[in-house]
Amino acid sequence: MSNVENVCPQVLRGVAREVRRLAANPPAGIKLVPQDDLTHVEALIDGPAETPYVGGVFRVRLELGSDFPAAPPRARFLTRVFHPNVSGSGEVCVSTLKREWREWKPELGLEHALLAIKCLLIAPNPDSALNADAAALLQNHYDDYFARAKLYTEIHARPDRPDTEPRAGPAEAQSDAPRPKREKRPAPSAAKDKRRILKRL
């Protein structure tokens, strides 16, 4: 939901300037997605090398509250991702973006927030987990964590579909596992179909 009415016009003008600057000179591996609502800033982040997210493109949203830039924006992944610090609904838990983070400074701005999210893909923090399964695998079975995160990347973050599929509702968001494919029942044999038709005659 838009928060434009609750944000100071002067702040919105500053956000518009930074959005134009980032669009013209984006940080490496980050591309802004044009939006009409300046309180919802979206970007595509390339999965970093040497991580299970490499090769993927992740769409994220920064949601600016009425207290921005005094307080950092909220962050959300719109692309499904298996990560200790990202909940099933896409909410990001990262120290540089948390409301209570004491080191946030208004001048850090949107670029800093986007870079913090990219860094989180490189160095997850299992001690501040929103996805307990991912955190446990990261700490105890890294190969399994890597494989599962890579599977999510291959399914949901393919470069040819950067817009990603819609986020799941609350019931679906409780499970981070990819949906199993429905088993296809074998088609009835031609002989059975023939017998069925003959009975009707």
C-alpha cells in the first residue's frame, strides 16, 4: 500500500533525485525497476558469484515509512528465495535495515540499503533468522543448504523471468519448500475405451 500521503514532500523530492541517480549510475549488479510510487522502490539484484544465488535475478522492494529517512526502509524480496534472513513472505531481517538499528544515518539512503541486501546474499546471518530451516541447514549441513538455495534460485529467479511469480498468501508462505508436481495418471488404454463404447451400443 502506498505511503506517499504520509511522507514529507521534501523527502519525496530527495527520493526522486536519488532514484534518478541510481537509474543513471546503478551499483554493480543492481538495476532499478521504474515505479510510480516513490515510497515503494523496486530493484533487480543479480545473485552474487560463489553463492547458491549466482545466475539468479532477485526482485526486491524497499518500503519507505513516514519516518524515512530518519529510520531505514523496510525491505522485502518479491522473488522467492531460500535464505536464513528472509521469511516465507519475503520480509528481510538485516541489521542495517531493522527499525532498531542504531547506526542508521539519514544520509545513507537507498543505495546503501540495496547494497546491504546484496551483501546479505553473500553472507547470511543464521543468528538473526526468519527462516529457521534455512538457518539450521546453513549451520549444520551447508551442502544441503547450498543445494536447496540453488534449487530455489533455478526455479524462481531465472533471468528470463525477473518479474517473478506473485508472492504466496499467509497459508502458503508458511512452507518454503517448492510445490511437488502433481502425478499424472496414465491415460486409459485404447482397448478399454473401445470396450466402454461397445457396452453403450
